[in-house]
Amino acid sequence: MIDSLMDEPLQKTINEGKAPALKFLLEHGQYHSDVVSSYPTMSVTIDSTLLTGTYADKHKIPGLSWFKKDENRLVIYGGGFSEIWNAGFSEVAHNSLIQLNHSHLNPFTPTIYEELTKSDIQSASINGLVYRGEHIHSLTIPKLISGVNVLSSNVEINGPDVLSLGSLSQINPKNDRFANAWQGLGMNDQFTTNEVNYLLQQDKLPAFTLAYFPNLDRPVHKHGVKERKEIEEVDKQIQTILNTYSSWDDAIDKAIWIVHGDSGQSDVIDNRDEALIDLNSLLNEYTFWDFDNPASKELALAVNERMAYIYIQAETIEAADIISELKKESRIGFIAWKVNKIAHVMSTDSDEILTFSPHGSYKDKYKQSWSINGNPAVLDLTVNNQNEIMYDEYPDALSRLYGALYSHNDQFIIVDAKPGYEFIGTHSPNHVGGGAHGSLHKLDSLVPLIIAGTEKTPENNRLVDFKKWLIELTK
């Protein structure tokens, strides 16, 4: 899995002869340019969907940032420096390393690692953020971290048979060169490559291995979606892995190779005042929960780049009043909220509302049925005379948006930005002049997929359909 890998820059890099490994796998296999990601299009939600085969209403990871009302705190698994600094390094570390996998991820949605263990099939996670499995692993916490009480020196987590998590859980004893603090403690492409190669060279590669390559994400955030240099670099890593075999042909004879992105990104306008939707300013008549003052406030924000959750904390506040203020902001693509089991969506370009819920007389291409009332154009849906739903700007919109709305039980409103724009709160990062994701829009949601070594494909071109497919391939 290559973070922020997208079709157009990948194709251009291959066509220019600068990605020979990816070209080889593509030409000796299958290529799909339009696999649908999860929603929000943020790493931990996407990984949870990939590994559990469910959307957020089932796996319960709402985003990289979300508000946990019963604990009166903003849960952050990562993000910008200011956001992490204000949340506290210790809290973010506990969220991402421990609570994400062991308490926040729904225990009733088993991961692929857990399901394979039940069938006595071994698996491995290399630098994956979501890794819950049946085997206990002790993390090696560097003194740099344990010495300042970010994490204790003794941490045990549950993972697959083989778990590599940077220098915290290192397989290759000679991989220290790429595990320094300034290299993300091993959360980098070179470290991932060395771990995979070590397993191959020691003949210890399990039946299923997920290897995560994170490096591409940062330069795309900085420079925008045309960034291609890092695709060349990750291709070199894949070349190194293929070179552990006697030939590249031998590699695809002996293993199935699947390469895909997690989410796309869309360019953010290179003008701060125009590009950034400041939710604190937009809703400035209300008081906001903040790290420095978490006492009872009227609203709380959880910003996930190009989407955000707005939580209503005070019972005296009506959701309709918040929605009325949000609707004045033309850079917002849609506003969504829930009433009982029914999802409500409104565009800022119209006063019409679309409501929908699972099970009904309308069906989409994924064999999902829906009850729909109102204007389908709010989510750019087309419905024909046979009650068939077709998606355009927002792929698999109904299922993915419903998943986010019912990912947790609190009262909140979802806002999703039009292309070119990004939300900010008090401490959230921004990507003016670069790339950002998070939204339901197809620019953020469609990723490429290369399959070599098998003719089998997922039931649908969606990450949510990968788990079943991967288990079938492994068995």
C-alpha cells in the first residue's frame, strides 16, 4: 500500500520509463484506475476499512481526528505538529499505538489478521497503522520516548504473527540505519523494504503480508498532485524487493503482488484566504472546546483536512441553526447530519435536501439497496426509471457517507469541502498550494490498483471489498 498513490501521476511516471518495477507488474498483470477508498479519506479509517471489510459505521474509526464525548476529549491519531503538540505527544502516542487497535477499533469486526489466524494461516504487517491480531508483541520503546514519559518502557500489543512497526517492533536486526528519530523511527519506505527483504531472504515471509510505504504522502501534501519524484523512489524500493528473486518473472510466479493507493489528494488553491475554510470564524457566535480549556463548551471540531465533524455539545443549540450558518459558505460541497436511522444531506448551492437510509427500492452498482427521498443531485446521483442509482462526483456516496454518520453515536454535523478548499480549526494543519484529502469527492477517493500473479479480482473496485478477496487468495 503506497500512501497517496494516484492514477495520473503513476501513469505518467511509468510512461516516462521512470518506474520500471511498477511497469513490469502492470504489464504482467491487471490495472484498475478507479478503486474507491473509504470515508473520510484519512489513513486510519481507510486502513480499518481495508482490514475489516467494513465502512466506519461498522469498524468505528471515524477519522484521523474525532471527538469522544464520553471522555470529553479530541482523539487524534496523528496530524500536524501544532495539533499533536496541543493534544500532547503522550496522548497521541497512546491513541495511535494502543487505543486505535485495542479499544477504538470495533472488536466485533475482525481484521484479516484475526481471521487468518483462525484458519492457521500466518500473516504479517509491516509499518501498517492498523494491525490488530491474535498474537502478543512487546514493543521496544526508545529511551528518547520512555524517558520523557510519552510511553512506558513496557508496552504489549496484539498483532499478526509477524509485526513490524518501525524501531518499536523491528524484525531485521540490521535495519537500525533507517530507524532514527529523524526518520520517523522507521516509519519510512526504506525501513519497510528492508523488513520485507529480510523475511524473503530468511524464507520467513508469511502467506499474507501487508507492507506500507508512507513516503509519497508528504511531498504530495507539499507540492500537489503532480508530484512524481517520490513515485520513482518507491519504485526503486519495489525493484529491490523483486530483486530478491532470481528474476522478476520468478517473483510473480512465486507470489501474488498487489500494489495500490489508500486515497487520492486534490490540489488546494495557492491563496490562503481563498483556500482555507476557518470553522472557528464561520461559527464565531459559538464557543468551542479547546485543549487548553476543555470545560463545557457549545461546539467541538474534529477537522480531517477536507472534511470535518462539528459536534453539538450544548443541548440548547439546534442543529438547524448551525446548518443555516454553514450553508452560507459556498466553498462547502455538502452538509450532512443524521436523524434516527436516516441520513440527511444538503448542498450549499440549493435549499433541497436528500434523505436516505439502507434497504429500499433503489439499488446501486454494488448491489446495495436504499430508500431515497428528495433531490439526488445533492450528492450528484443519477436515478433511472429502473430505480438504479449511478454515482459520479462522489463514488459509492451513500454507503461511505452513511458509514461516517453512524461511525459514533454523538450528535454531529459533517461538512465536506469542494475541490480546491480545506477546513481548518484552531490547531489543524493546512496545505495551501499543495494537496489534501479527507473528502468524499472522487479526487480524494479513487486510487489505482495493480495485480500481478493472479487473474482473480475483488468483487467490486472498492477497498471495502479487498478483505474477502485477500483471504480467498491466501487460502
